[in-house]
Amino acid sequence: MTLFTTELWERFSYYGMRAILLLYLTDQAHGLGLGESLGQAVVSIYGASVYLLSVLGGWFADRVFGARRTVLYGGTVIVAGHLCLALPSTGPAYAGIALVALGTGLLKPNVSTMVGALYEQGDTRRDSAFSIFYMGINIGSFSAPFVVGFLRREFGFHVAFAAAAVGMTLALVAYLLGRRTLHGRGDTPPNPLTAADRPTMIKVSAAVLALLAVVFAWSAWRSGGVGPRPVVDAISYVCFLAPIAYFVMLLRSPLVTPVERQRVRAYIPLFVAAMLFFMLFEQAATTLTTFAASRTQLDLFGIEISPEFFQSVNPFSIVVLAPVFAVIWIRLGDRGPSIGQKFATGLLLAGMSFAVMALASSVAGDHLASPLWLVAVYVIQTLGELFLSPVGLAATTVLAPRAFLSQMMALWFLAPAAGQAITAQLVQATEDASDTAYFGGLAVVTILVAIVVFALAPWIRRHTNVRDSADIRETS
């Protein structure tokens, strides 16, 4: 129950902040007063940073601290970030956003790793433990928008951010009190950094920091000064370049066999599909929040609602629909869809959700749209998530070259990072476009790419030697 409680409150903290961050950034009276498109870009790059830093979090757990201490340090940094956001000042606010992104990156990939480490492979309790763990995730992510949204509406942004800090503090308390129940799991790094490795790592770290400094300086020069925009641009470039560098490394490495190289090539369209899916899916915190706040009737069946409340639809739908999908896949067995078909279906549903958004905007015109439009959009996106997201990590494991398993797992985290980086640039480039044109354009592009992935599904199947989802489940 230690990790269940920790993850429940950590997700409460994360989704609570995510629900109100854009509203805070763009509020002219009580927030930072950013323009709508720049605020959306900052939120997108915050989300991208979480996934980008998850790669770093996994590395620290594997090579330096071990999972247990990395989770503890990450949680502490998150609390510090939320406390900065609870202060009524601009400077601490940006520091708070950066700290929460860093802390979440340290914590996010390692809590689930510790759950898996508690049980031996094949232990029948393992699946039950993960079921309880994911229940904690959904309870936290479902309740946070309601609680934090209510506090924001009644008492202001800083009280709401303080509530997120309290949630993360409770997670840390539960984690520290339950340390004995972890039986030493995650106390030591599985592949510790040796004395011989350190000079190389120092050189690599210095080179990366120098590159980041150059990218930021160039972005600041292009933007005409230091501020949120060059930070958004610099992190966007890193998110674009990192997966390209990973694929080039994998395809050129002499440690990768010809068969493994074919599998890496087959993984590229899956990565692109995942990137585009998360580009749309993660706009729950940006463009969909703006639509909820400014173009939606905030009244559902006579009950006043806050724009944050819509972000609870996805975790609620996951709880309802995930068991249904599990039964369907079990009954289909070998007749189930292939990896490529699942990815394509998930992407198609994401595109359809934005087509619904375009229709909602067009039908509403100059009036406020019914809240049921947004509810429908979130349900459709959840269906897409259930097709694509659960199989993603498992497919990555199956297709990874033997010598680069950890790097392939890191590559999977870069798909949502790159997707949100695209959003950060797109919302600024399309600032003057109507909602109908914006959502409709993305819907068309996404659906076309989904059709291409459907067409490539037989080729992906041949090159991966993985027939269907049943094969994936056996390796996950």
C-alpha cells in the first residue's frame, strides 16, 4: 500500500496543477497575464519537459541513487515547486514550474519500477499489485481537478497550488513511513556508475549543458530577449532532436544486428503515431482548457461546473472502459489486432476527437457550446488511449535491440515529449486561426497519418515478427 498511497497523492498533485496551470498563466488579474497562445506553449513545454526529464530520472535511478532515493528526491523537489507556485510572485512561479517538471521527471519512471521489483517474474501477486497501483493513479487523477478546481474558484490560485503541495507532502510522508514494507527494493542502483565511467559522464554532461546553453542563447536572440518564449523554443528543439539522434544511433550502431535494425525501422511509424497521438491527447491542458473556460456553458444539468472538471472525464472513463478492453483482448486472442493496427486505431480516434471539437466550434458559432461536446471528446480520446498507450511500452520492449533496451524505453518517453513540443510551436504559429480551422486541420492531418499507419501495419507485422497483442502481453 506504500507505493499505492504515494502514487495516488503524487498524481493528485500533478493533475491538480495541470488542471489550473494554463488558467493561472493567462489570468490578467490574478495570474501571470501571458497571452493565450504563449500560455498554452508554456504548459505544453512543461508537459514535454516532464517526459524529457523522465529519461534523466531513469538514468539516475539505474546508475547513481537507486529507485528509492530518486523517488524521494523527486517528491521533495515537487513539493518545493508547488510551494513556489503558492507564492504570489512571478519569479517563484516560473521556478516552481521548472521544479515540478524536474521532480516529476525524477519520480515518474521509478515508482512503477519499484512495484515490479517487489515481486519475482511470474509471481501471481504481481498483476494484482499493478492493478492496485493503477487504481491509485486513477483515484488521484480523477479527484484532483475537482478539488483543486473548486479551491481555485473559491479561494484563488495560490490556495489551489498549496493544495497540490499538501498532496505531494502526503505522498512523501506515506513513502517514508512505509519504507520497511519495500524490503530494500530500489535501495541500490542496478548498474552503478563506476570510477572509470565518471570522467566520460562528466565530459558528456558538460557537452550537453554547453549545447543547451547555445540553443537557449540562439532562441533568445531570435526572440529578441530572455523570457518564456526562448525557453519554450529551446526545449522544443531538444525534444525534436533527441528522438532523431536516438534513431540514428540505433540504426548505425554495430551492436545492432540486421534483424534488430529491421525492427527499429518498423518502430519508426509507431513512434510517429504515438507522437501525434500525444500531441492531441495532451492538449487537454491547453487548447481544450481554453475552449472549456471561454467557449463552453459551465452548467451541466443545472449544476455549475469549473473548466478544470472536464479533465476528470478521462480517468473516470479509463476506470469504466479498461476492464471492457481487457475482456475483449482476451476473447479475441490470436484474432486480435496487430501492433500497427492498434496504434493506427488509437491515432484515428484522436483525430476523430478533434473533428468533434471542430464541429462543436462550428455549431456553437458566437454562442457557448454545450459541455457535452467536451465530454464526448474526452471519452473518444480515452478509447484511443486504450488502443495505443498500454501496448506502447510493451511493443517498445519487444522491438528493442538487445544492447539498447534502456535506450529504447527512453525513446518511448520522447514520443509525448516531442508531441507536446510540436503543440508548443503550433499554438503560437496558428494564433490567429479560428478554433474550427485549428481543430479541423489537426483532425485531417491526424486521420490521414492514421490511414498511412493502417496501410503499413502488414509491413510492420512482417518486420517485427510479432503477430498480435497476445504476443506483446507475454513479454510485458
